[in-house]
Amino acid sequence: MKVYPTCSLCVNFRSNESYCQQLIRPCQAMDQEQPKECIKKGTYIRNLNVLLDSYHLYDIGETVPMSFKIDISHLPKDAKGIPLFVFTKRGVERAIPAHSGVLMRGDMLVGVHKVYTLQGQRELIFDLGVKYAREIANRKNVELTVFPDEENSFGIEEEIKRYRVYHRRTK
């Protein structure tokens, strides 16, 4: 199986910032050109938690079969046998529990809610700031893990506005 690497598949890609920590510059998640250079240099490291999507398996201009589905058959499953995945800015990822006490429940359509996952909590804190991420975590009865470099995160105003509208917040 031929795989077309993208920045989103590399561990050096910081998805919240669309930034490559190896090249120390902005980059795009679906870029297929830069990874070719990084592979030659030996700096491209595949993030095994990111699942391969159609743009990783079919070249630009190549027809993707209508029957294409992301292969979730190898993922861990919850108590009901539903695969555990989460939608992130990288794409579809294997859901990693936010901490050891988290009991994740899968959903075949929307995956695991972000607040239950390590990756999802990072995105919630980046997008909404610690205050609103903690509000979401409290509503779901899960502990929010805030890393030292995230303690002063206030989020992105546009994302906070969207969150407030969706949850009918006026504060």
C-alpha cells in the first residue's frame, strides 16, 4: 500500500498552530511536498496515532472510490465494542485517554468526545482557553489536565464566541 505522507502525519507538526517544530516555520496539515524533503533528510517521524485518510492513500487527481472508509479495525474498543477514535486538527486519531482514570465511550459517527482524550484536551485548551475547557470537563465529570505551557491559555476569541453561541452563553 502506497502512502502519501503529509505534515499532519508527522510528530513534528503542531496541529494547533499549523507549525513544524523541526523546520521552525508554519506549515499546512495536508502538505504533501514538504514531507518528501523531510523524509530525505530523515526528520520526518510518522505519528502512529493518526489514521490514514483518503489523501494519504490516493494521489492528487486520483479518484477515491466511493466505498472508501478510514480503517478503524485495529483500534482499541470500548466496553460495547465500539472503536475509540477522536477527530482532531490532524485528522482522525486513535483516542488516547486524558489520564488513567478516564473511561472512554466510542461513537461510530462522532468518535470519543475531545474532553476525554489527551489530544482533545490540548485542542480545547488551545481553542477555548483553560476557563472554558475546564467548564466542558466539569460538565462531563472529567478532570482537565493542564500542562505548564497551557496554564495561561485564554483561547481564540472567534472559537470562544462560537462556543458561547452554541451553548447559549452570554458571559
